[in-house]
Amino acid sequence: MSYLLKDLYSPLFYDKLSDVLTKTIPDFDKKKFIIQIYSTEFESKELKQRMKHTTKVMNSFMPEDYAEGVKFIEKTINQLRAEGIGEDSLPYMFIPDYIETYGIHDFKNSVKALEFTTQFVSCEFAVRPFILKYGEAMISEMQKWSKHKNHKVRRLASEGSRPRLPWAMAIPFLKKDPKTILPILETLRNDDSEYVRRSVANSINDIAKDHPSIVLDIASRWSGLSKETDAIVKHGSRTLLKQGHPEILKHYGLNDKGIHLHDFKILTPKVKIGSDLIFSFSVENTNLTEQKVRIEYAIYYMKQNGQLSKKVFKISERPYPAGSKISIIRKQKFVLITTRKFYTGLHKISLIINGIEKDVYVFELF
């Protein structure tokens, strides 16, 4: 039996939730709540639609005064914690959605609500409308969050302010000029939590897509400070590395002088959707000294319009001893997934050595 994410909003979920709301919201009517949840359109709703529907139904039982409503949100979270329910669970994203939907015009109370709620379930999506509406005032609050005692609040400061947070609404002014969030990243670069530091790296990688010079400056200043900052810089530079940006390649001592590709072969030139592309090759370091070698490959996927779309995959990055030659065999799956649709026809694959694209070959997907 297949399982769908939208089914997280299940009868068991609503039964437990309504039992908690009975204890935290005055005059809450569980029977009426369940009836309203299971409207005639409920089954056809997808995950996000069910989340927003839950927000709307819950709001009908909340005070009209939003400032009073957020007090009940806090009580509900405390009760959920007391009963061991819902910590960091996806379906409880309706709580941040309540703040986003009904608190957008109440900056003061919503800032407090976001700070409290994100310690239970992430508010990285809910905070973004507040950044759009209040601009530097909201960024200023997030700078304060970057020094918070709770690591989840500190992470909200970096993750919620990412210029290109996936699946979230865009923040055009941060894509155009990210200087206001740089102090947040500076504060968090030595954070004790890897969860937070990885978020810092993701924000840096977002910035790299629009402002590579800023990331190159960060790389020059942060590299060598600690193994943690080195890891942040490397992960934050991944897009520039995949693009073969000359300055980041130079920063990491990557060049293809004396590094040679041999015997690149496609072992399955015809690939059926659902199976694997298999290829092999050798890399040789002809230098008299050890050389760092980063090996990647690019798949040029055929799109519906007949154009090719390039995606780069990393194989390895490590030192090659002088005179060494290493053979590699690799598989690339063409199994159908929800985030990618495959189109039959001629595709391409290339190998990339230290940022330089080498041989390109064609294979057929059918």
C-alpha cells in the first residue's frame, strides 16, 4: 500500500490534536472541529492544502484578537510537549502557518510567537512574509536570534533569511543584495551546533548563485580558522565548484595540469527508464608531486522541449600520489522519482576533472 505525505493529516493526528486543543482553548468543541476538518473537499487536498485547511479550521475556534490567540498557541505547544507529541513533526507546520496567516500585521507579537514556536517546529517558511513586509526591521530581529541560547532559534536566523530557500517564497531584495544577512552568518560561523553551521553553509551557497565575489571573500577570510569554518566554506562553495569557477578552483588548489583522463567508456549506451547508466574511466596524475583531484560528471538531461539541461554530480575529491593511475566505474540511476521526469531520446554525459569538462559522450534513454 502506497503512503502519501498528505496522509500525515490522518484521523489519528486530528484525534490527538483535538484532545490537546480541548485542554488549551476555552470552549473548544472537538466534535465540531472534526466535522469542519473533514469537509467534502478534504480527500482531494494535497499536503500544503491540508495544512492551510487545518490552520483555517483551528482559527475558527481561536479568539478574534490575534494577540490573545498566540497565547493559546504557546499553551498548546506546552501541552503537546507535556504529552510527548509533535516535536519537529511535519504536520504541526500548521502552527507557524497560523502566525504567518493571521499575524502578519502584528509584528511585535508575531516575532515573539515565531521565536517560541520554532523551538517546537521550524518557522523557516513562516518568517519569510515578515522579511518581505518589514525588511530590515525583521532582519534586525533575526540578528538578535543569531545570539539566542536555543540552537533552533539561531538556525531560524540563518535558514529563514536564506536568499533562495527551496520550496519557500523568494526574497528578491536579499537575492539582489545580501549584505544585511552577512552579520548573521558571521555570528553563526562558529556555532556549537552542526545543524546551525550547515544552515550557514546553505545560505552562503545561495549567495554564490548571485554574488560569487562575496563568497570568494568569505572563503578567503574564513578558511583556516577552524575545521568547522573550513567545512562551512567548502559546503557553501559547492555551486561555484560545480560551475568550475576559476577563483574557487584556485582557492582549493585544483588545476588539471598533469592530470589526464583515460579510457572513458559508456558501458550501457542504451538505458531503459528504471535502470542504470554505467560508465568507466581512469584518471592519472603524471606530475612528480601529489595532486588534489576533484572528479565530477555531468548528465545533460533531455527536456520536454528537446533542449538539454545539465546537472553535475560529484564522485570524489582526494589527493592522487605522483604517478598514480586509478580506475573508476560508476552508475547513474534513471529510476522515476517525483522531483524529476525523464524524457526518452539522446542524452549526454561528460567527465569533469578539477573543474574542467573533458570528454562528452551520447547515450540513449528509452
